[in-house]
Amino acid sequence: MTDDLDARGVSGRNYRGRLGIVGVPATSQSDAAYDAIKTDIVQCVIPPRARLTEAELADRYKLGRASIRVALNRLYQEALVDVLPRYGYVVAGDDELGTRDLYQLQLVLEPTTARLAAGRVDAKQLLDLDARCRDAKTVRTLDDATRFLHANTNFHAAVALASGNALMTRFVRILFERLERQIYASGKAVEIVTNVAHTHEELVELLIEGNDDAAEAVARQQLADNHQIITETMTGRRRSSPKEA
């Protein structure tokens, strides 16, 4: 079963003002289309299994169909969009990767990227990104939760980038974006973000110092703690209790 895009409340949104893309080069328009569609898929504004057509997306985002087509191809390569024979594009279902599957993959990648990044990080950049996570600790609305999730994903992507392994960096970002999508799909984004740690202070210090063993261990422990919080909140086994790491 698939849903048409209009059926889940997307039609009332105005993307032109938000994106500010009138008159920009085609390449930039393709990037803008990719960013806008991907954001709405990750945040479940466009729901799992919704049907996507180039014409409708072009109208919604005020972009050319060629740019939409390029964006959809990129999203297909990232497994956020599927192509069904004689039907077209649909948003991938939300059951391909469960929370446990994501955690197991993160457990392989994140501690390793922390070890490799130790002593190689841009200290100013990392401190700034962590400050953005701390600034988002007061979570009252979905927009507040979105601000934190975006900052948190960027923080972990920056650590991965400092590892010097481009492929690992790509996969770390993809995994965090998948986790974001599951958090939005749960309908408990505000509650989850209220509960998880909002600072990576200890990890940042170790990465700047270049203590690879300790950075790896802390990354693994923080990942395990947050996975437990997310799982318990999603299943209703945890009460909201803001936590600082």
C-alpha cells in the first residue's frame, strides 16, 4: 500500500520562501531539491511508502523536473526512495532497518571513528557543534527536537570526517539520518530528545587531547546509553527525565 503525497498533509507547505532558490544555477537547484525532499522524508513529513511524482514534487518545491529527477536518483542510491516497476518512485518503508539494526551498525562505526579522529579534530569546530547540542537542551516543541537532532548528526559527522575515512563518514551520516527518521516516525521525538544526553563534553576533550583509547570507550558508552534511552522511550518503558552527560 502507498499513499499519495497530498494525502498526508504536504500540500499546504510553501517551500519557495524557505529554500530561496529562484534564479540559482541548475546544479544548486538539484542540491536544493535533494536537501528539501530528503529533509521531509527523514522528518516523516512525507510518510513511508508515499508515492512520489516528478510533476507533483516540482510543483510543491517550485523547482524544475530535471532537478527533481536528479534528487530522486540520489535518494534512491541512499535507499530513502524505492522505484517500483510500472509505478514509479515511492518513499522507502520505515521497517527496513530497525532501531536495533541501526545500533549494531553504529556500534561498529562510531567507536572506530572516534579512535581514528583522536588528535585530528578541529577543536573550534567540534566545540561549536557541541555547544549547539547543549543550546538545544530545552525541548518543548518538535522544532526544538529537530534543532537538536540536526546538531547532533552534524557533530558525529564532523568526528567521522576527522577520522580521514570518507566512506566511514558517509555511512555515519546515513545511519544518524536513519535514526532521526525512526525517532520522528515514533511520534515521540520531543520525549526522546528530552531524555537523551545533550552534550558530548567528555568525548570532545578526549578527541582534542588525542586520547584514542579513552575516546573509543566513551563513544561506545554514550552510544549504548542513548540507545537504551531511545528504545525505552519508544516502547513506553521510560519516563521523561532530562539527562546531561
